[in-house]
Amino acid sequence: MRAHGRMGYDGAFTMSHFLCVLIFCVAYVGIAVGGLPRLTIDRTGIALLGAIAMVSAGVLPLPQAMASIDAPTLLLLFGLMLVSAQLRLSGFYTRSALALSGLAERPRVFLLLLMLVSGALSALLVNDIVCLAFTPVLAGAVQRARLNPLPYLIGLACASNIGSAATLIGNPQNMLIGQMAHLAFAPFLAWCAVPVLLSMAAAYGLLLVLYRGRLSVAADERPASGGERPPLAGAAAPQADGPRAPGTETPWQVWKGLLVTAALVALFFTPAPRETVALAAGGVLLCSRRMDARRLLGMIDWSLILLFCGLFVVIAGFETSGLPGRLMEALARREVSVANPYVLAGVGAVLSNLVSNVPAVMLLIRFLGEASAEAWYVLALSSTFAGNLLTIGSIANLIVIEQARGLGVTVTFREHARAGVPVTLASLAVVLGWLFVMRA
């Protein structure tokens, strides 16, 4: 495991240390609220501003700032994004969503399969991409079938978050944990699979209870004429994912993406470096006579990659103040260890809902030192499951909510929390219960 030192802290709290603490606090508060007063800037911009401030203020020399960016994690993320981009552009996600929408006449079965499929895909292909591709098709399908869109959209977000926790490639925070702790793919999957499946079952059951009798649109909400409900704008005729010229893709593009994905996952079970495997898979997909490489690269979430870069530098700068070390010493004197899996589950869940799970995990890994593999598993599960609590908890939630709003469906903060809070509490209870069983 990589060591995370205090980068030369000499014990004296200087003006430089004060500046780095101030920059860190402003950056993390800005990330938590999603912006800064009087500035049209998002979380990625705030993280980059924080990194720029750390270097410009002399808190962190440029060579150290560059060295703090973990290249293997970013390369793994980039390679997996290329694989997901191939599947999205080929229409795989849309075809999957449309196949599921054929079951809309059986709401309970439709919700169950929607959650299982989106959770399984999220475990292998990054949950944010799955939500991005599924939401437009799902919103249109439930409207045409006269179903209440809320349980299905919330179910999509919850299942994507839960399912993504099963593997080291399901979401950005798991990728970071796997790379930093050098976790093996198979043991992680074996440990996390049971709590993920139990949490998925709990989420499905809770949604059925919360929306009992409301999975379909109430009669008084239907058009008075009794005719078909007009489909949502932009969702009447779902197209393959992403912009494309008609006829440029064939089923071979879907199969090519699936074959590369299968090979990718198989190689993750070997000792081969994950970032190298992911880059090789992305390179294979870039070699195409029909799919323009610029379109694949255009689907990369550069904003998320830049968010990682900015946060690496901001946290490295914060370490120079020595405060993380002092905090660990203070906790140790009180016999409290963040590396304790039970403590870590609570801290990870709370922090993930203050600043979102990626920044939370990036901060917490600095305190884990030589923690056991079990502690890292718990951090991955708790931070991901906690993403369902509130809308800010994960990027997947925000993607579903924003895309649904553009298609005429409003998922309010209160409505999401009404389902998200019990789903999260049930999921965290499953994690703690599974931890107890494994230790016993």
C-alpha cells in the first residue's frame, strides 16, 4: 500500500500552513454546496481552483503537486470510460433499456429487472454511464405505459449505486480504493457480493412498500379523454446512445464492445495491472474502421478526471499543514481508530453525504495507513451505499435527476430522500451485519 506522509511537516504551524488549511476548507465547502458565491462554477472548477491556489500560494511546489496525482487511477478511469463510450455509442445501453421497457405492463417485474440489470451493468461499466444512458429511455417508456416515473427513476439511481459497489471498477471511488490499497479483484468481489445482493433486495422491497398502489399513474392523473398520454419531449423515439449519423453503427459494434468488456473483466482476475489492461482495452476499441475515434474521446467524462486531479493536489497540500497527523494522534490517545471498520463505516457514510463520495474517499484514504483489506472493503461499500441517502451523495443521483427534469419529470429532494434514507439505512445495516458475520 502506498504510504501517505505529512510531506515535510516540521511541527511549527506557519502562515503557509494556515493558507493551505484555508484553501482546503474553502474547496471542500464549495464542493459540498456545489458552487461558490457569485461564481458560475461547479465542483470540478472548485477542485481545480483549490489546486491552483495551493501551487500559487507556495503551499505545494509544482513538482510535488504533479507527483501527488495518482496516474494509475486516472489511467484506469480513462480506459474504462473508453469501453463504456463504445457501448454507449453502439446503442447497447439503449437496446438494453428498450428491452426492459417491454415489461412495463407488469410494474413489479419491470422494477425488479430494471434494478437487477442496471445494478449488474454498473458493477462492470461504471454507474454514472449506466444512469446517463438509461434515464432518457426509461423516462419515455414509463410515461407511455402510464406508470408513475418516480419509483423507477429512483430505483435506477439506487440500484446503480448499490450494484457498482460489487467490484473495483463499478464507480470512481472503488477504483481509487483498489489502486491505493492494491486490492485484488476476486477477493473484493467475493467479500462485497453478498451485502450488495442483500442491499439490492432491501431496496426493491422498500420501494414496493413506499410506492404501494402508486407504481402506476392514478386514474385522476390520466388525460380526461382517456387517450394515450403524450410521450415526453425527446423521449418518444429513443435513439441509440449519443449523437451519431444514421447507419454508421452495426450490431458488430455492440458485440465488439461486449467481447472487449468480457476480456477486460477476465484479465482483472489476473495479476496484470488494472490500468494497463483498461488502457489496452480502450486502445483496441479506438482501432475501428467505422466508429470515429473523436466521437469515442468526446464521450469521456473529462470533468470527472479533472476533479480527481484537483482533489489529489488539494489534499496533498492539506497534508503539509500536519493537521491530519495531529488528528490521528488525538484519536489514538482516545483509543479511536479510523481504520476500525465499524468506525469507518459511519465516518464514510456521513462524510459522503457532506461532500459526495469521491471527495470523501479521497480524504479518508489518507488516514488509513496500513489498514486491513476488510477496512477498505467497508469503506468502498459504506461510501457507495451512502450515496443513496441524499441527492448530493453521488453523481449518479444527480445525473438521473437532471436528465429526468429535462424530460419533464421532477424528482424533488424530498421525494428522493423519502426513499433514499430508508434504503441507505438498510444497506448500511447489511454492511455492519455482514462485517459481524465475517469476523465471527
